[in-house]
Amino acid sequence: MKSYKNSKAIKRLTNVIKKHIKFSLMLLIIMLVLVAIIGMYVHNSQEKVASKYQQTNIPTLFLHGFGSSYHAEQHMVRAAKSAHATNGVIRAEVSKTGKVTLVGHFRKKVINPIVMVNYQNNHEKSYRTDGKWLRNVLNKIQQTYHFKKFNIVSHSVGNEAVMYYMADFAPKHKGLPQLNKEVNIAGHFAGIRGYDAIKHNSINVQGKPKRMIATYRSLLKLRKTYPKNVSVLNIYGNIGDHSDGRVQNYSSKSLKYLVGSRAKSYQELEIKGSQAQHSKLHSNPKVDQTLLKFLWEK
């Protein structure tokens, strides 16, 4: 009798276990199906957003200004990532001696890659040295990834690094990636208030300053050497006094005289209001949207 009762108990326990196994399997299948559906939805949503943008392997470099760092670039880069305009971001660390180390890596089929450039010596006063360090960055990413072209977005002194690179180093290094699109934000090509700007200066309709500072004269060679296949967007701020609080608008707009007659296209965008202040332009939502459209939108 005892053996019979044990047999029935074992049978009941076996049935209970079988039911639990079936329930667990059903629950697992349901969860896997839900994960697959969510994954497909996210993938399709991302593909739908990404379809607005060109699918290229052209890297876009972001370059900060004097006394700043790559953190000043993060707002613009986050906007690009949120819009799914890129699927790869790395950082180029530039030491105080100009040595470049890449932090992170790009996947094999990266789309619209971004390189956040960080100058550890962010108080370098020689624009020519800044330009040489940019050359080092381009050389490093070319050796690592073999890109043929590049875009660049620069803020404040970063613009001078780009201009001096293009004037002094680009013509000598044909093997490096070639400039494709250039975005200048808060540039002070003809001088910066309180430092080297000439009082009561102005520009004519071609963007030529009435009086030129030495660093501007050093860039005049660009009027003959700037590449003809580059699209240029020049963004400057106006808080209500024809300046962004630090750089007068005539100084930013003097870029036109240097490159406007040779560039494939040249356009200017004036940002107004409190968010047009010099150090706020790189975190301005209107600037974010403009970058997305200019750099990557089809």
C-alpha cells in the first residue's frame, strides 16, 4: 500500500513538473517573440530615420576652441547620434607635443563616422601649430582607416587651425584625406575683440577687411590655393550688437574673401538671440539641425 501511494505521489509530482516546464517554455517563446518584434521595430525605425542621410564613409572631425576641449563638441555629436545620422564616434587625443592617439575604433562598415578632436594643450597661441596638429590627426586616421575625404566642424580658434592647415600643410600632403565640407562656427578670421581686432574695422561686399591683421594676411594665399570642390558653411552669432559677444560679425564674415571665390559653394548663417553667444553656439539646437542638413542630409 505504501508503495502504491508513493507511486501516485511521484506521478502527481511528475505531472506538476511537466506543466511547469510547458509553461516555462511557452513563456520563453513569448519573450523571444516580443524581443524579436521590438528589435525589428527599433531596427526599422532607425533605418527609416537614417534613410534621410547619405550613407558615406567620409569622417567628420569636430574641433574645439581655445581653452576648451572635446566636451564642447559633445552636444553637436549627440544630436547627430540621436538623429541616427552616424553609427560611429571615436576621439583623437592630441598630446601637448602633437602626438595623436585614437580612443575607440570604427566598425568595418561605419556610416558617416565622427572624430572628436581633443587638444590637450588648449592654450596654444600659434595658429600654425594648431594647423600642424590637425595635420597629425588627419595623418593618424588616414593611416588607420584609409579615408579619402573628410568633413570638418570647427568652433572659435578651431577655425584658425583649419585655415592654417589648409594654407600651410594641405598643399604639401596630397596623400592625406581631402577636404569635402567645412563648417565654421564663431570664427574670428579678422580678429577677436579684446585681443587682436582692429577698432572700427569693416568688410566690403566681397568680405575683404578694410584693414588686415597679420594672421589674416598669412591666409591670403588661400585665395589661390583653396580647393574648388569644397562646400563651406559659415555660422556666426549676433546677440544684438553685430557680434556674438566676443567676435564681431565682420570678423566672422571675412572668411568669404579668403575662400568664397574658390569654394564649390559658400553660404552664411546668422544665429540671433541669447543662444547666439560665442560659447553657446556649439550647443544651439538650430546649429545642430543645420549641421545635420548640411553635412549628411540627402
